[in-house]
Amino acid sequence: MTAAPPITEAAAEFGAALPLGGVLMGLDPGTKTIGSAFCDAGWSFASPGKTLARGKFARDRAALEALVVERGVRGIVIGLPLNMDGSAGPRAQAARAFARNLAPLELPVLLWDERWSTAAAERAMIAQDFSRARRAERIDSHAAAIILQAAIDRLAGGVI
């Protein structure tokens, strides 16, 4: 019997569960949508993916599982919305529960501090001249890409 893949906040533990690298999926789960992003198998760059409307969790998990299969995902990075002082509030507890609910996917999960990711995504989208309406549609997937990029920078030996 093999051990369940880890759900961790430690990049080293997550990386050890992925000795051969592979495509990672980043998720920014909000109350109304789930932003997704994907990185290349070499962990060089993250790109925004789809923004999924939230519904019942079984439907959400099925949609995420379809993305996992379609993209050949080997691990998942989920944004962990910590308070500015680093403490965990109700939103962080919800992100941890979301991660536990993805256990049937049998993939390692890294919970990554997402403070300022949405603000950074908003600034980048404004710099790219996205309209307000287009920013509203895509903000969660762009935030997921920022979260995932920070995690892969750490995993690949970056300074972050």
C-alpha cells in the first residue's frame, strides 16, 4: 500500500514528491470562481488557464480532474490566503479544506502563500491594457499563474 501524496506548505516536501518534475496546475479558489494556471514540465514559466465557475464540489472536482487528465498534471499548487500578519483565518481554512477535497485526484498538493497575488495580477493586466470587463473575467486565472510562478521559482531553486 502506497502512502497518499502529501498536502503540504513546504516546497521541499512537495518537490520531493515530484522527483521527475512534470506539469503543475496552479489554482486560486475563490468563493465564486476557481482560477487555474499551468506550467511547463521543466518548471520554467506559468501561464493562465481557464476560470471555472464554482458550483457543487463534485462538479468542480470533475472539471479539475478533466484538466488534470488533459494537461498531464503531476501536482497541484493552491493559493493559501493568509492574513497580512501571516496568520490563517477562515479563507485559509477553506483553502486547506479545498486541498483535502482534491485527495481523490491522488496528486501532491502544495499550499502556497498567495498574499498580493490578485493585486499583482491586476497591475499586470492593466499594464497589458485589458479592459475592466476582461480583467474581471480573467483575474483569478492570472492570480493562479502568479501563485504558480512563485512556487515553481522556489522549486527550481529561485530566490523567492
